[in-house]
Amino acid sequence: MVNMKQTVIKTALEGLYFTGMHHWMRPLVGGVGAILTLHHVRPPRKDAFQPNRLLEITPVFLEGLLRRLKRRKVDVISLDEMHRRFIEGDFKRRFVCLTFDDGYKDNLRWAHPLLQQYEMPYTLYVPTSFPDRLGELWWVALEQVVARNERIGLMINGEERYFDARNVREKRELYDAIYGYLRSMKTEDEVRRTVRDLCATYHVDIPEICRDECMDWQEIAQMAEDPLVTIGAHTVTHPMLKKLPSDDAVRAEMEQSRSVIEAALGTRPEHLSYPVGDPTSAGPREFNIAAELGFKTAVTTRPGVLFKAHADHLMALPRISVNGEYQQQRYVKVLMSGAGTALWNKFRRVNAA
């Protein structure tokens, strides 16, 4: 199913690129700018089973993207400058914002030097439990459970069921099935409890994943000293906010993360990223709470470019994912033209529902 979806998307992107349709469509659907989403930046891993590869790109690919932006003289701006342009209606030049979610160690090692070299500002969104070494990267923990075992048991509706994971195909199918099952759960507590149980049974150390993958506060502070870097809030525990039971719980995740970052770094974040960020994870309730708390902007992972109309929806901004499964500059070019996301959104410019 995942491979089929990727094939369909790649075919559509190739069609838009090689027919030149993205050039024709850009004046109509290109908007005023775009925010790019990135996660890991690191050399390619050799593992055949990599269900989270969509969350990582190589340094070579990132440098190619930065080089292309510089060659085309695109305005690569900070979120503060983007906010100013929206507030003042200053849309004389199209712009791009670069954003990195989660605060991974490889951002410091591989991405930061390249962004310094090309003198491009960017935002790092930090879930504060990650540098506190209390974070649960449950999607990575699930990957390790499946990768290390050939048969896995899972309690579903009160019944213990077992699944084979003997080869890459079975592992990928099982990962996708369990991931989908977790995402279908009604509460974040159910998701975390299920993954903790799996990790306890199959000896996967969740805190060790956080220590290995994520920066500590000293490393984040090192990045924050650079004037090119903006530190944004990304909640405390990285929950799918829409699955939290109350407004107060959502508000606490947002506000406490901002307070912790201010205490650690001396700067109060004015920009927010919703964890996971799709419509099942953040919606009108979350957008309203972010506005009440006074954030300047808040970003989703809903696909899309930015239009002038987003000035009225600064708490529900779309982004374009720089996805590890689509590491071709022509794909990014099509997506940034607005053509790919226009088709995805059925030509609806703003999606804030």
C-alpha cells in the first residue's frame, strides 16, 4: 500500500515536471511563498528496512536544494520576516522559510554547517522533553521492535495476536499495520502505553533512543547563538494534540514548552509547530489555543504553499515536506511551484478546518 502510494505520487510529480505543467500552473497556484519541513539530515543508512526514511534526507541533497535556492535568488527568510510580510502585506518577492522539527543531533552536525555556508536562516522546533532526555520517539521505537524480531505479539481488543516479521517485506507490512493501528487510537495515552508495552516485551530502550537521536540543551544553545537560527516551540512531549482530552492539556503542552525553552535559552519562542501536524493531530481547537497564547505563527504538516489569504490563518500554516522518499530536486521544484499541492488540495488555497 505504501509503495503504491509512493509510486502514484512520484508519477504525478514526474508528469508535472516533464510536461512543463508546473511552469504553466505556477502563476496561478504558486502563492507568495512556501515553508519547507525537514527532520533528519544525515548520510544514507544501509539498512534495507527503513520505514521512517521519509523523515531524513542526505547532506548532499540538502546542499543541492540550498544551492538551487541561492542560484535562483529566492528570498530565504526567517519566520519573523515572514510574519512581518504577512502583517504588512509585503508580497513583492516570493519567499521560502526553512524549518526543522524535533531537534536531532544530525541537524547540528550536517545541516547547520551547510546553512551557515549558504547564509540561510532557519527555524528549529524543539519538543522540550527531547533535550530533557525524557522524550518518547515512539515511531522510532516501533521501528526497532520490528527490525530486531521475526515474530511479534500485540494485544488487540483484549486478544494477544502474533505476526511474522521474517523479511523486509513482512517487516514493512507489519510496521505500517501497527503504525496505522496506533494512529487510529482515540487518545495519546493509548498510543504511548501500547508502544511502552511493546518495548518492554522486546527489550527496546526508549530513553536510549532519545539520547542517541536528539540534541541536549547545550547543543541546542550552541545553535541558538547563531543569528541565523530561530528556536520555535514544538510542545513538551510531542503528542498528537488533537488526541489530548482537554483544552487545558493542549494549552499546557504549548505554554510549558515555551516556558522551558525560555528558561534554558533565555529567549521566549514566538513560533509553534504542531507535532505530526496533519488534520488528525491539529485542528481548529489547537489553532485557537495557539492564537490565545500569542504565538506569531504556527505550522502544520498539511501540504501547501502560502497565499495572501493565509494572513488570516497564521495559526494554521501549511508546509511542503522535503521527504526522504522523494530526493530529487525536480520533485521539490514541482512542489514549490504549488502545482503538486494544488492538485492534492483540489485547488483549495486555505485549509484551516
